[in-house]
Amino acid sequence: MSIDWQAFWLTLELAAVVSAILFALGLPIAYWIAFSRWRWKFLVEAALALPIVLPPTVLGFYVLLALGSRSPLGRWWQSLTGHTLAFTFAGLVIGSILYSLPFAVQPLAASFSSVDRKLMAASATLGASPFRTFSRMVLPLSVPGLITGVALSFAHTMGEFGVVLMVGGNIPGVTRTVSIDIYDKVQTSNYSAANETALLLLVLAFAILSFVYAVNRKVWIIGPAR
């Protein structure tokens, strides 16, 4: 096989790190979206959904500017480490978090919103704190949304191309992901190798999505097919 396993494992590492961070960030954001009564909340929701409709190169360009040596963040990071965030694995993580954020937040917010408010009111009446109500009732009732958010974040990060290319470039072992590896192989007319890598990515994406749909349809609750 001619699969670039270095790029493959780097992609899995990136997807795992981004999914874990998005889970931690997505919980409070999704909770606020689900239960906030602020009249201008829709503006925040629109901003969070921008990565879905924006071309990846547009988002990648602005992330590159934000991480570069001319930005406050870039200068601060360079003063600490001696190099900017652009064209590093850390830069890829930041760009991927922004690009995959709606895929984590939206399923979580939808699950939180589906929780019966009467149950939450009853919990508060019985003296439970908001945190206890959230951890003991809202979270368990939102497990399908949690799984969907993490799985979609993971799968979406694995398939990124435009953002990772703009922010990270193509540095083997550092920022070269599977999607960039496929592009390079196609550029050199190595279609056989590109097909092997693309097929592996296709199978992984299908397996992840199948798992998500199975959880949401409660396959295991219904029981095995006879």
C-alpha cells in the first residue's frame, strides 16, 4: 500500500484533539444557545454557523492573518516560543476548532433544547442547583446529541482541506494531513495511491456517520434484527 501513514496518524491526532476541545467549548455555548432568552441571540447563532457557508479558504485566510507575526496573538506567541502559530500543529488545531465549531455546537444545542422544561422546573423546585440539574438530568437526556457533536467534529476535521492548507501549509510530519496528501498525489497523477488513501478516508467517514445515525435512531434500544 502507498498510504502516507504519517499523514494519516497526524490527521487522527488532529481530529481527536479538536473533538476533545470542541466538546469542552461546545457544552457551555450550546447550553447558552438552548436556554438563553436574549433577543439578539440569533446573531451569535449566525456567527457560529458561518463556517458552514463560508469557503474554507476565506476562513483559512483570516485565521492565517490572526495567527501571523503581524497580529497581537502571533506576536505574543512568538515572544513565548520563538515562532508564530502559523504553519504549526497548534495553528492547525486553532483553525480546525473554528471550522468545526458549528458541527459540535448545533447538535448539542438541539439536544439541550429538546429536554422538557417541566422536568428542569421540577428539579429546581426540589432544591437541585442548576449545575446538578444539568449534570444529572440535562446531560443524560442529551447523550445522542453529545455523541453526534463529537463524531461530526471528528469526521469533519479529518476531511478538512482548505483551512489546513491555508493555516498549516504542507509540512510532512507537522501539518501535512490526509486531505493534503491526496491532493498532492492527484497533482502528480498518482491516481492509484490517491485512490487508496481516499478510499480509507471514505470508509472511516461512512463508519462514523453510520454510528451517529444508529445512535440517533436508538438501534440498540429497539433491539437486534431478527
